[in-house]
Amino acid sequence: MTTNSVDNLDILLVEDDRGHANLMLARLERFGRVKWAESLTIAKELTAGIEFDLLVLDQHLPDGTGVEFLAWTRQQSASKEVNAIIVSTDIDAVHSAEAAGAIAFVEKTEGYLGRLVAAVESM
């Protein structure tokens, strides 16, 4: 994916905290169309009909982890590249995110929204 294509993306945001979701949605919408899921179950339903260009995944969700969803998505889309950014308060999750093939890990601390935008822009 080239830098020129980050303004027309289909993005899936998987985040269970409505406050964080609203903040991230406001930043991500400048890059294209964003769907939001509060759980892995809802995210799996949404991916049944849409091929997303980017997944932005919270690591800790009520029914699993962002890394688990990334692995599941890769199994479902073996022939298509899956771009994912893992967002988490748990810095220890960076290793599992890298092992799962995430293109970036954003620690959910002060200033994380700017780092998220920078990660999308660097795709």
C-alpha cells in the first residue's frame, strides 16, 4: 500500500471502550470509511461482507484479544494482505502483536491518538 492510498481506506476499529472509540473514530475518519465493533464477535460479523484495508484493534476485549482477531483474519484471508495496528495499554503486548504480523503497535498512553494517526500515515 502506498502513501497516496491512505485517504480512501475501509477501516475496521475494534474497541470496547466507547470513549476511546469515539476519539479514535474522529481521527481515523479522515482516512476513509470506518466501521466500529465493540467486540470480536461483532468484528467477525462485519468482516463477513467487507474486505477492510486496515484493522485497528484494541488488545484487550471482552471476548478475546486484538492479536487473536488478527490471527483469525489472516486465516480467513490467506491470499490477501492484512494490515493491522494493535492499540493497548499493555506494552508487553508489543511482542505478540509483532509475532502476529501487526504493522504497528500503539501504546494507549497520553498522546496515543497522534501516534495512531502517524502509524496510518506511514502505511
